Amino acid sequence: RYSSFKESRTTTAYQMKTIFISRKLLSTSVFRTTLEAKGFTIHGKSLLNFSAIEFNKIPSSNWIFFYSKNGVKFFFNQLKKKNISVPTTVQWATIGKKTGKALQQKVDKVNFTGGGNTLETAMDFLKVAKNRTVLFPQAFHSRKTIQRLLENNIIAKELIVYKNEPKKNVRIPNCEYLVFTSPMNVKAYFKDRSLFDNQKIFAIGRTTEKTLVSIGIEDYNVAEEPSEEALVKAILKTI
């Protein structure tokens, strides 16, 4: 389905200086405010639905490591709903700064925050968690990047706390710039859409990049780090 983009490119017109990003943006978003000030029109919309997967207990662990803000949200919602307590000896970790900020609102101290780069984060986390038990609250479709990289050096346990599924019949205007914030958003977008000539494609990170490559897209840009600031920088470089 996704392998023939060279043949499926179309000359249908798109709107100039418009950007689609696969994420709902606040009015104060750096991505929105910076690029709107440059004359762009932003269309921010997730192509996924998120829903909780219930659990009644959590496995014992030395660390709890989060891949995303959604993981934090659904994990702590269930703790509150089910009146589940976490031992005070547990240490808390996240893959990046945005997830770290979300976790800071839930716990007294975040003990480890990665830089967003998967391999570097895994190696840095290994320095503090080698041979320890680490629980990963995650999505049903999680790529499990950190636990797979460290599988021989930590005792990994996983807890599925939410699922994400593509939305149906999402209306999106034809934009000059397409910015993807996850692999599933890439697949959801191109399931029923073609790529127009000269559209500019951006990925927030390497896992999203790999998905673009897997469906046959060869011309794209990748942010230097998985953040809105880095995406803005990547877009402005192409002007």
C-alpha cells in the first residue's frame, strides 16, 4: 500500500506556507507561535485516538521508566482510580524532557531524564540502572526501544497502560509542509493519501524517520532532537 510514492505523486495544488503537524498544539506552543510569526498557517491535529487499558496492580521494580507523556497520564490516572500505591523506594525515569516535565507534576523527584536520542538515553540510563529491575508503562503498540537496547543489562518488565488507534475520516487541508511526530501518525496519514510534488516532509526523530523510509519516502528532513524547537529549526532551514 505504501511502496509506490514515486508513481503516486500528484500535481494537485496544495496551500503555500501551510504546515500540518500530527499533534494538537496549544496556542502558546513554540512551534505555533514561532512559525505563525513567520507567516505560516498551522494545522495541528493528532491522527490517533488514545484510550486507557486498565490494570489492577503494578509489578515490583527499582525503576519506572516512561516513553511518553501519554504513558505518564494513563499510568497515574489508573493509580488514582484503583487506589494503587507505588513504593517510596522506586526511582523515576523518562526518555526526554517533555515527558520529564509531565512526570514532575506527579512525583516528588524525577531521578533520570534522557536527552531524547534513543541510543544515548539508553547508554546514560544504563549507568544508573544496570542489573536493576525496570518497569516500562507503555502503549499497546510501543516499539520498546530502550528495553530492547538494554535487555541483557537490566531486568525489564512492561505494563500496557493505553492503546493508540488511527482515527477515521480525518479532514486535513493539503499543506506544503508535513510534520510527523510518531510512526503511527505517518501510517495513519498516508493510508488514504498520496504525496504531492515538492511537499516537504519532516520527522521528529529516528523511529519516525524509519517509518517514512519503510513506506517508500526518500526525501525528508529529521529534527536534530525530538522537540518542537528542533522541528521549527529544521523547517526554517528549508525556506
